[in-house]
Amino acid sequence: MLTILIVSDGSDHFKGAIDEYIKRLGSDLRIETIRPERKRTDPSGIISAETDRIIEFLEKHPRLMPVLLDERGIPEHTRGLSARLVRWRVESVKPCFVIGGAYGVDRTRFPDCPVLRLSDLVMPHSLALLVLLEQLYRCREIDRGSGYHHQ
């Protein structure tokens, strides 16, 4: 099972497309939402509070391995991500893809986690979620040899 943890206000942008990929991925996917920090206004305080909530979630689910998504992460092409997912499945690793809040995540609190980049472009959370869902579906179809992904 793949888990996505997103810090989001629950906007409905791209809802139709997001729902379609959730349907396609079916029981292979769980999405958890953490509401953004609203009590603080300073970016460092917001990052700290939201990172605390992410860590609290992960502590309740110790078998999950966080995979941070960040524009400063390492680039990963689709076939590389597909191979990574297969390797994690073989090794019984349960990835939890983390889409942080508007100011990101305190990466120093995740020193051993992979940090991946979906794009060089900054995008809204709902679009990042859609891109991630499509890539996870594409990776699954590559693994199945369905022909969905073209060279």
C-alpha cells in the first residue's frame, strides 16, 4: 500500500482528475490530510508546527518510511520512480509520500529520508497531489507491462 500525507486546506482544485486516479489506484492507496497551521503567521513557526504534525502522524504509523516531496529534492524520472517502488515493495518498505505545507517541511528533522522533486516548478498542493497520483498509477502500469507508459 502507498500512503500520501498532504498538508492541505482541502481545496477542490483538480478534484475530478484526482478522484479518477484515486479510483484507478484503488485499495493500493491511502491519502491522509493534515490541516495547515492557522495559529501562527511567521513562516518558521508554521513550518515547525506542521512538521510536528507530520512527525506525530508518522510516529503513529512506525512502519511507514517518509518520502518528502520538495522542489529542492532530487529529480526522478518515471522509470526510476517505478524501479524504486518495486525495490521498496520487494524490501517490504511502506513509503509515505509527504506533500508539505505552503512553506515546506523542516527537512533537518528527516535526515535519512529520500527527498524527491516532482518538478522544477512550484505548484499548488492539489496539483502536486494530482501529478504524484498520476505518476504512481503510471509506475504501477509500467510494473504490470500494460503499455500505458510509452518510451
